Amino acid sequence: MQIWLNSNLINIADDSNLAQLIESQNYDSNRVAAEVDMQIVPRTIWSEFKLKDQMKIEIVEFVGGG
């Protein structure tokens, strides 16, 4: 299936969940937030959150600075 990840159309396995997507894209899961179709998804349910064709997902990575 295809999903939109940070405004880019990508192909993923049909049975993918949000945790798998974040890991497959090499994000540090402790330093990101995930929004799916304009709703923040709590980290506690990422592994249960099944992705569907054409979903729009934004992954925001937190970085320190000063």
C-alpha cells in the first residue's frame, strides 16, 4: 500500500503499524511525535495502530540546541 510520509508518497507492507514505520525510517522512537491524518497518535499505541492506504503521516523529530 502507499502512504504519505512527511509529504512524500512511499510504499509499505499492507500489514504495517505505526511503530514499524517509524523504525523502518530510522527514526529514534524516543525523540519523535507522530501525527496521522491530523491527529496526534500517543506513543503507547504505535505498535497497535494499523496503517491504511493513503494515510497522511507526519513524523516530527525533537532536537536539542541552545
